[in-house]
Amino acid sequence: MTTESTAARPLRRVPLLVLGFACLVFGVGAGLARLGVAVPAAMASVAALHGPLMIGAFLGTVIALERAVATGRRWAYAGPLLAGAGGIAAIAGGADAGAWLLVAGSTVLVVASGAIFVRQRALFTFTLVAGALCWLVGSALWATGAAVHEVVGWWLAFLILTIAGERLELSRFMPPSANARRMFGAVLLVIGAGLFGSAAPWGAQVFAGGLVALALWLARYDIARRTVRTAGLTRYIAVCLLSGYVWLAIGGGVVVAAGGFAPGSRTYDVAVHALGLGFVFSMVFGHAPVIFPAVLRVTMPYHAAFYVPLALLHLSLAVRIAGDATYRLDWVRVGAWGNALAIAVFIATAASAVWRGTRSRGRPA
């Protein structure tokens, strides 16, 4: 069996994270450029790639790296490497090559997730495989000519199912009943039916209805509803999770009410960012203090300052959505700037925590 000594050591994982975070910077800049905000020319030139850079090149790299660490196999690190390289290729002007690199990276993630499922056959490992397959399908469709708005459901499902699978794994500390697990399975079927029926008028609404049901399931059965009553890091993570479930329900509800993902519409902006920012980045903020230490073997002590970027994320997203609702593009831009600032403040806060943790570890007892 491959061990830490033969798999990629923590320091060797840093370049993979650098690839992902470079894609994050350009992805955020591309999103601002789409709203007419002045950004460096290099970022403005990839405005059309905002979604692929944020979902596939950044989050795909981070998730694939986490899965590679969990798998403990060297070959699994090809997943984050290919995903990050795909983003860099797209930024450099090779969008077609970048798209196929994302397909390759997502393929590795599917195989790595499948290897974990073979070792541990459970509902949560099945959900992780399903999420990885969604990334592969969405990336393959995009690489073969589909528009981003045509595959956004698949890409969002990749992120949402991955998070749901990880939360289900942690529910072993407070195992849901057999009926609750059957309900979770039924929700997966609804989401899957919506995705496979995406070409039909009802597809997006069924998919979004499944997301609302998933939000309700998570709010009811996730251990966060109990740990939110504690203190420190445990409570912070729970606040991130529970607030994220609210955005998951809002995003899904908007798609149901709007009748689907209508590209260029106000409801599209609200739904995609409620799901991709409100839900996904709440999960990123909440899980980072646990995942980054595990991946990089660093200490990241909790500090109350972690709440600052979380509050900024929710407030700026609310401003953005209010701007969409009232036809105020200036509000949407202010909200988008706030979204970018929240991510930057979180990175700075996390880096500061790692620095403090490193200093405290280096002090003599």
C-alpha cells in the first residue's frame, strides 16, 4: 500500500495549490470584467472563462488534490495537476487545450473517487463518485462545443454533490436513520433525473427542486445543527455550513421559480452566485481550517477573525442579489467587489493563521 513517504509529500503539493490559486485570481478578475469593472487586460481577456476558471480550474484542482491525498496514490496527483494546467492553458489563450486538460483532470478524479468507493462501499463514497462524474460530463460537453450555461448544472452538481458526500461522511458521528439515508438517495435520484433531462423544459426545474430538497435534508440531518451550540472552531464551521444551506435553498428556489437557467438574465446571476458563492464558498471557508492542515501538514489555529470574510461574503452577496432584483447594476458591481474582497480577506486570514501556527510550533516548550 502506498504511504505518505511514497506519495506526494506536503511540500510537493504546494505547487498544485499555486496553480489553483492562480486560476482563482484570474477567475475572480474575469467575473469583475463581465460586469464592466476595469481590471488588468490579461484578466479582461478571459472574461468568458469566469465559470470554467472558478469551478474547474480552481475548485476542481483543490478537490482533486484533497482526493489524491485521501487516495494515497501518486497517480491521483495527476488530477489536480491537469486541472490546474488546464486553467493556465486557458488563461494563456489555449481555451480548447485547457478544456481537454480539464476533461483529463476530471477523469483522474473519477478514477480516484472510484478507488475510494471500492475500498469503502458506502452512500457517501458513491455520492463522491457521482459528483466527480458530473464534473467529467460537464467538462466533456464544454470541450466538445457546449456553451457554459448549457453545462453549468453539471458543474454545480459536481461541487454540490462533493460537499454533500463529505457532509454525509461526517454524519457517522451522528448517523442518520435508515429512512433518512433513503431520503438522501431519493434526492440524488431527483438531481440526477434533472441533469439527464436538462435538454427538456422540465429538466432544470427538477434539478433545482432536488437542490432545495438537499438543502432541507442537510439542514435537518447534518451534525452542524448541534455543533453550532458549541464554541470556537467547531461553532464557526457549523455557522458556515448552516448559512451555506440557506443559499443552497435560495439558489435552487430561484431556478424553480424562473423555470430554469436563462443565460444573461437576472435570475441566472442570482441562482448561479447563490449556489457557487453563497453555498460553495461558505463550505470552502468552513472546511479550509480542517482540509488545508491535512493536505499541507500545517497548523491553522482558529481565530474569531475567521468570521470577518464569512460575514463579508454573505453581506456582499445580498447586495449583489438586491441589485439584480431592483435593476441596479451599480449595486451588482458593489456586491461583486465585495465578493472578491471576501475571498481575498479569507485567504489573508488563513495565511495569517498558518503563520501564527508555525510560529507557535517553533517556540520551545
